[in-house]
Amino acid sequence: MLLGFATLVSATELPLPKGPVILKISGDIKHTNIDGAAHFDLPMMEALAGRQTVIETPWYSGTIFFDGPLISAILEAVGAGGDTLRVVALNDYAAEIPRSDVENYPVILATRIDGEVISVRDKGPAFVIYPFDIAPELYNEMIFSRSVWQVGAIEVF
């Protein structure tokens, strides 16, 4: 499935989402599918290269299993330029993430917790998760502020 999606991404347009849109990417991108932006449903996101991690976070008790696409893979799929990502939550909370974060570390946009799709009530539909398991130096307040939950949009600039 990943190969088929990658082939479609090589064109200037992304495939249209078939299910509910959970992520909209705009700004400095080359590949779009609706009104000059890139709209993704869950299957489109899950077709991209991803990562699974089991980590402790300040937002949950104990260790949690997170799964989702690498943000770098999402950026590649949309042909993103720019050096900064403005990640916006459904409640309009926003944080800027330097592009170098997602190029230097396997940061994911988690869509599943413990194998289940993340509900909006539990910080979904998507949650920026840094790789605390392989880079414990990232476990700090600055990175926590970039770990946006209830992500609905990313602006690339």
C-alpha cells in the first residue's frame, strides 16, 4: 500500500481522501488535493512510513504505545519546503516546530494509542510525539510545548 501511495505522490496532486479528513497541510507545499492544500484521511496517513514507540510522557500514567506516520514522511508526501511547521490543534492552540526536529529525530504524528485510533477526547485525532525512547534529552519543557495534541492542521513556512 505504501508503494502505491508513493507512486501517486510523485504527481503534482495527492489522491483525494475517501474518509473524514483528519489533517490539513498548507503553506509551502507542492502536492495538494483540495483547494491548494493537502487533506489526509486516516488511511492516507497510515500508508506513509511510520514508527511505533512505547514511552512514558507527562500526559499519561505509565508507558503508552504510540503509532503513526513520521512527520518527515508527511512533509515528503506533500513536497514541503520551508524551515518551520506551525502545528495547530482543533482548539486553535499552536506551536512552531523547527523542521530540523523532524529531520534529526523520528518524530511521529501519532494516530493510535495502544493500537486504537486516538479519539478527540483522548488527544486525537493526531498527536505530535517525540522519540523520548531513543533520545531522552528531548524530555524537557521546550519539547513538551511542541508536542501538540488534537492536531488538525500544519502550516509549512
